[in-house]
Amino acid sequence: MKQTTHIVQEADRLRDERERQWRRAQKVVRAAAHDLRNPLTTIRARTELLKRSLGNGQSSEARHLDAILRSSERLEALIAQLSISFREGTPEMGPILEAAKEAEPTPH
């Protein structure tokens, strides 16, 4: 009986520790997502302004700006997927890894 009580107490302690670690991980992910979104928003806005200032041309500068915008969209999707996974409490790595794969630079 004493051994069973000890096992139950240890299981409770491990569960509590896992829950504390999970809450810490969620807090880190929320903070990181916020800290990444702020500069990313600035990058997108400034890039869009630069692109507008170039007009509708197909210059190499416009193509570079398009690449920056595509990359920032992929980063936003990755951040969103990571945030959703941790907010829901079930971080499924499949969608996160898929979003990360899509965020990889593509040759132009």
C-alpha cells in the first residue's frame, strides 16, 4: 500500500512538473511570436512602400521586393502555425514542419 501511494505521488509530481514546463513553453512561444511579428510587420510595410514607389514595373528591384514579401508571408504563416499549435495545447509538429519547409528559400 505504501509503495502504491508513493507511485501515485510521484506520478502526480511528474504531471505537475510537465504542466509547469508546458505553461513555460507556451509563454516563450507567445513572447517569441509577438517579438517576431513586430519587426516582420515593419519589414512588410516598408517593402510594400518601396514597391509602390517603383511603380508597376518589372525591374529587378521590384522582383527583389516581391521575394522579400513572399518570404515575409511564409514567416508569418510559420509564426501563426506555431502560435496556434501551442495555444491549442497540442503542438502537432507536422503542420509546423510543413510551414517551415514552405518557408525555405526557393531558387529564382
